Amino acid sequence: MRQLLLPGITLPTRPAEARDARDALAAYPNMSTEDLCSYAKILGHSAELVVASILMRLGERDFPAPEFERHDRVLFLPGDTPLRIQVKTRHTRTPAGDYVFNLKQSSERGATGRGPYSAADFDILAMVALPEMAVRFTADWQTRHTIYASECPDLRRNPRATLDAALMRLGHAHAIPGHVDGPDLDLAA
């Protein structure tokens, strides 16, 4: 049953691009390289939403950054300065089944990139193995990272572990839920 529209209101026809995207993305991740490049913006946005969903599920407050920034999201920690998060996604595996991330800036016109990032561009990298719906957060600055196939179940089960490790590395241990700053305390005593 179709919903009746208000008098004088007509829905726009769906553009061919949207129909094509729907058909192509229905096969994800089994898509041609050409289709992966054609729909890179959609897939990148999807990865950003996965990261946002995980952060929300962990009780964190984050917001999307404007398109022109050199990071994708901003994480607000209690009583702290915001942290910039760069989200990178991979769709295909290596022959060993791993996901390799080479940090280059995306291009507006495809996946060719505009060169490497600098360490000043963001604070935390969120790597998304999109077919696995697995995310690893890191504050380790490298231009190449790998999510090994064997890690994906743990990353899905406990995304907080890598986020907390990144926060610890950046000196934000106080922002980790349940973390006590200072020397190790023997709570059993």
C-alpha cells in the first residue's frame, strides 16, 4: 500500500546513480575495482558510521568533522581537549586474508589519493575492515598498518580495548572508564 501524498507534492524520480549504486553495492564486498572506486565516498561514509556507532555504543561523544578537514570525526573526552579521528577503510584482503592500510589522503575524484598524511593531521586512526565490521583504533603513527584476519573476532567483540590503548598512548588514561591514575593499587589489600 502506498502512502498518500499531500496535494501538490510529488516525489522526485530516483536518479540513475542511486539505482546503480544500490545494484552495485548489493554485491559488496564482491565488487569490481571500478565499482569500489565509483562508490568510494559511499563506502567511506559507511565506515565512518560504523566508527560512530561503536563510539556511541561505548558511551563516547563524537561528531563528524567538516568535509574539508584532514580528519573525519572529533571525539570529546570528559574535561579534555577534543581528539581528531581519521577513519580509513579497506574492502579487500591480501592473499593471506589480512587488511592492509596505507595512509594516503583520499582524492575527491577517486581512490588515487593526494599523498601521505602527516602526524599533525589527526590524533587517532580508526581502521575499518568493512566486510568484517571490525574496527581497530590506534595512536601509533605509521604510514602502513595491518588488521590480521585472526584479530577481527576480538576487534568486533571488544572495540574498547584498542580505543583505550590509543587513549593511554596519547596520555589520556584519566578518560578511560574505570582506570585509576597513579601507581598500581592493590585493591585486594
